[in-house]
Amino acid sequence: MSGYADPVGRADDLRAEVTRRLDELVDGLGEDAAPGKIYVGWFDAADVAGCPTRFRAAGTEGWDFPGWSPQTAGGTVGRAALARYLDRNVTPAAAAPGADPALPHPLDAVKQWMREARGTPTSSIAEWVTKLWRFGERADLAATAALATRWVAGFVRVLGWPLPEGLALVVDDPGSPSARRGTPPWRPRLAARRVPVTIGSKPDAVIGTVAPSGGFDVVFHRPNSGDELALTERAAFEATAAALAIGIVPRDVVLTTADTGEKLRFPVRDDLLDCGVRLAVDVVRQRLRASEPLAPGVAEHDDAVPSAACRYCPERATCPPGLAWLDRPGRWHNGLPVLAG
């Protein structure tokens, strides 16, 4: 069961709170601001928490869903390929009586899905793969297949085989008996409709039945640990975004990591949701700030958070905190250590 007596009511309260806070931000927007569509996902939230100045410097790129690329498509293709394999080899109708299901070969499963997707594309990701194939984009196809293969191998390794009972992969193909269709992202109805906001979260899998009782878990799989914020913040954002989209607060958020074999469970409670709301609203705040002229007395880099990422930041040449961090004693500059300030 969920940690809440009324998971649906808690999700409704969450929607009302986020809408109220976003309306407050939009009400304070200047007349000269020109915001476009604002998409809020986990990677946006992580970028804002890492350094708001660097996030704003990216400009309007990525304000809406950035579209498919090998990096954004790898996990989606991996889920679809694994779901197709489960449908044909593991479901009760396909499995041999009394026999353990055969462990999938990740690359073979991905290649088979790609071949079939090109023939009858039934989802946006299948249409994208078909387009790459028709236009001869072999490098992008190979990169996507490699990332999808890594995703499948890591997911099966960490979750175990056979996969946990009650697990359904989240895919775009509604006909799969081993999966469920992803929930559309949440779009709050803001008083000022000139700023369309979308908050998106698409788990890799769901364990349990999505029902008003809230007794289900959402699973997010990471092929590698990477350079990410504290996993609690990732769980907080995903719990909030999932509750906003589904309209039901999940019981737990499960984060898995292939290269370390970690499987971490985060019960969804008020403190986790409060953190998630803050992360999501902060993305919109920074997008709106980037869309309008600076207020008098406000410096562009007043909230910069210097780190190793300053080496690649587009504001590197004009950001005083970043320059000070790069040139401080003990750091390397142009291949040589900086010995004095």
C-alpha cells in the first residue's frame, strides 16, 4: 500500500500547489519577456541545481522536448526491444510449460526490434528509427543500438532474471502484454496561458498495478552512475513528476544503476515531494529569468556555482566566479599548474 491514506487526494493537492507556485512566477513576468514552451525534466532540474547561470546560458535550446538522438533514444529502444522479447518468450502464452525463460541476448533483441520497427513503425521512436534507416544514417543507428543494448543488459542484470513479478516496462506500443503505455506529461492550467509548461517523467518500468490505492512502484534505470546529484534529489523529482502525471502518488521510487549493481528504494513521503516541487519550479524560474532583461542591480552571474563544469561552460569567459575558480592556486591552466593567485 501507499504511504498515504488517499494517494489520489495527495496528488490533487500536489497539482494545486505546483500550479499556484507557477502562477506566482508568471504573474511577476515582465512585459518584455518572451518565453516559449517550457519542458521540465530531470536533466533540466539537475542542470539548474548544478549551476543556474550555466543553465540559463544555454538559451532557448531544450525549452521544449529536445527530440530524439541516440542518447535520448537508447533507453526507449531498449525498453521496446526487451518488451518484444518478453512478449514472445516469457509471457504465459509463449513460454514452454515448466521451463525457465531463456535469458535474452541484448544485442540480438535490439537488432530484431529495429528490423521489425522499420517494417511497421507503430510509435514515435519506431518512426525515428525508420527515418534514420531510410536516409542512410548508419552511424546514428549503430550508436542507438549500442546504447539500447547496454540498457537491456544492465536492466536485466540489476533487476534479476526472471524479472520481478508484476513488473511492466513502459513503452509506446500499447499492444504489448509485458508493458504498459507511458503516461502523458502533466501540463498545468496556468492563469497566464502565454507560458505553456510541461512537467515530464517517464519511468522505465512500473511494479504493481497503477490504481487509486497507490500500491505501485516506479522504476528508473541508469546504465551508469555518471556525474549526478544526490540520488535522493533524483528520486524526489521523479516521485513528484510521476504523481503529477498519473494523478496518483506512487508508493516508492526505485533507482537502479547497471555499472554498480545498485537498487535503491525511496519511500514517497512529504519531504520527498516537497523537494521535487522545489526542483521542478526552479527550472521554470530560471527559464523565465533567461527570457527577460535583468532587473536593476541584479548581476547575470550572481548565482553561479563554480565546479569542474566551468571548463566547458558557454559563460566561461565572462563569469567572475567561474574565472576565479578556474584560476585559483592549485588548479591547472593551459596544461600547467597555477601556483599563485
